[in-house]
Amino acid sequence: MEYLEKIKPSYVDLLMPLKRWKILDVKALKEASEYSGSFSGFYKIVAKLEKNLLLDSFTNSWSNEKFVYLSPNGLKALGENERGLGINRDTRFHDSIVSKVARFFAGYSFVKDVYLDFQIKDAFPLLERVPDCLLVGALKSPFKMAIEVELTQKSQERVTQIYRTYSDSKVVNQILYITDKQSIFDAYKEYFNQGGELIKEKFLFLLTKDLSKGRCDLKNEPVYFRGSMTSLSKIFGNPMHR
């Protein structure tokens, strides 16, 4: 592949974490790639890779974070295809939030693996619905938890249908809905309580108003579970990070 200017192979290697996480803010990419130089030096490398069409980016106007993801040329350089890792400009903000949420849970000792949507189909071919991400781990017993990040509200009919799919699932033990909007949180709780024959113990609903700003502390945010308010730290016993 020809570039506009010479690109060191070591620079391309810095993009490898994007094969795992799909989209990352620049600080997270620096940490994940274990780049030992300064942040300003890393930022210059990212700018060079973007100039040479290996990366695309956008800035989260709420947090002022720059997020980067592989362009079609970047995917080719790493031997990947767009089927799984390609980013749609219409959904990249949502994808960036999902990536942050997934990496948050990956830090917990009780979580063994975290799968994003593009990895789930191959790992769990029998899963009835592909969530935004899936946690696999063990507390008192092994579990698989689907996570749905809801930034926009779906219709009651659609949400109820998804609830039933998850309730009947033989693969997923629990489902965690995460939103930053009180209106969605209230509506989804209401849909859930009207849902009829659902396995109530499977569902959790979390509200975190700073989700878009990247400053949320998910473990201590309010969670609706089994008809009352609690938090993930109380549910999970406040386990230590790795």
C-alpha cells in the first residue's frame, strides 16, 4: 500500500488495539498500544496516520475527546475487512460510548472476556440477539451479561419485543440497559413493568447522566433491579479492578 509519506511499520503497529476495541479516544489508544513516549508525540503520530488515510476521526463535543477508528485503508493495512470493523458515520458516536463502557467492565476482575457486537456473532452463534457488547465472567457462578447502550428511545413495541427475546434466551443470564436520559430510563422501566411474563431477575436499568461526557462512574450510578433502586457496586459486591 502506498502512502502520501513514509510510514514506519511501528506506527501501524500502534493501531492494533483498534482491532480489539473498534474505536478509541486518543488517550485510550496510547495506553492500549503501550506507547511509552509523550502524549504530544503520540498525537503527532495519530495525525500523520490520519493524514495518510489510515485513520478517520471525530471529536465528541461533550467531552472534547478525539476518537479515532480505522479507515478502509487502515483496515487493509491490518489485514481486516469492513464487514466487522467498519464504522458508520451515523453510529460512530454510539460506538464510541459502547467502547468506553466495554473497557470499563473489562477492568473488573470478575469479567473474563468482553465482546463487542462485531465479535459476538462468531463467538456465540446461537445468541438470539446481538447486543452492543457481551460480558462473560463469574461471581458466585458463571454468567453472560448483554449490555445495551440506549442514547435514543425505541418504540414500546420494539423494546418489549427485545425484552421477550432476552427473557427467553438460553445464552444470556442478564441484560443491562444503560442510558444517559431520564426520559428513556423512566420509559424503559415502565415498558418492563408492563412486560408480562418476563424473567424479572434478568434485567437491570442504569442511568448515568454524564455518559456522553465520558466522566461517568458506572459502578456507583443508580440501577433499577428487581423493583427497587440499587447500584452495580452493591449488586457485584464492589469487586476490585485488575
